Amino acid sequence: MLTILKTMVAQIDVLETMSPIEFLSFRSFLANASGFQSWQFRELEFLLGSKNPRAIERYAEGSAERAAIDRRFAAPTIWDSFLRFLASLGHPVPKELLARDVTQPIAEHAQLQEVLISIYRAQKPEASLCELLVDFDEGVQEWRYRHVKMVERTIGFKPGTGGSSGAEYLRTTLFRPFFPDLWAIRSRL
């Protein structure tokens, strides 16, 4: 997955070789190829824990896309599965996190951070999995940043092809980690 993400980031290098005029010559052909409209991208965001119920409304009731997004919205995230995995190994994951409403945002949790710190300090194998989650999270953030800069470079602050405010909207997605506890503990290790 990390290799795919790095490939996506590298593709932006190619797009940045185009001038704004060159990009605009085919922009209209993108039609509904926007990530803002992509049900697959919304599913990925939901899987990672970024669940916005308004995103569901963009898809027609009864459509296959809407059904897939509805299912993913109600399903546990990767983070929820990770916490269950840690608990299955005997780590004292707070019970309220194991029973949380998976449709709600993932928030920092001080007690969980203590568990994660103990995993790192004891050099448990689970720390490697934590680092893979951080790698992935960082990769998505890198892709988002490069995407924003590419959009600003090619179309400035015009509206996005999917009906969003374009670069203005994309900027709101920056620096929002999917796994905030793994970032919060960095200064305490």
C-alpha cells in the first residue's frame, strides 16, 4: 500500500510539468473524475476514520455507490481494528475505545497514549505496526499537500471539477492525521 501511495505522489511530478494553459486544455474532460466525487476515495477516507456524513449525500439513494459508502460509514475503521488487535494481545486498551461509535471522528485519548508509549518503550513487535500506520498517514498527508500545490499551480483558486471550492477545500484536508495518538506520543518517547 505504501508503494502505491508513493507512486500516486510521484505522478504529481508529471502533472506539474504542464503549464496552466496545457492543463486547462483537457480539464473539462475530467468530468466526474474528481476525488471529491469518487465513491472509492470516500470509502478509503471512511476506512481510515475520516467519516463525514455529508459526503454520503452526494450519491443517489439506492445506487450501488451509496450502498457501498453507507456500509463503509457504519463499519469499523482501520484504527478500530488495530485497537482490537492490541487488546487481543493483552494490551490494556481502554474499553470505551473498543466500544466507540465508529461513525464518529477518531480523537486523541490520553490513556491509550500511555499504552502506545509502553509498547514503544518495551520494543514490542507491535511498535513496528504502529510505525507502518504512521508511514501510511504521513504518505497520505504528503499526497494531500502535493495535490493542493498542484491544483494551485495549474488552476489557481478556481472551483474544483467535482463542485468543491478547489484549492480552498483541499487546504482544509491538510495536517489532519488519521491516527492522532500515534503522532501525539512522538514528543514523549
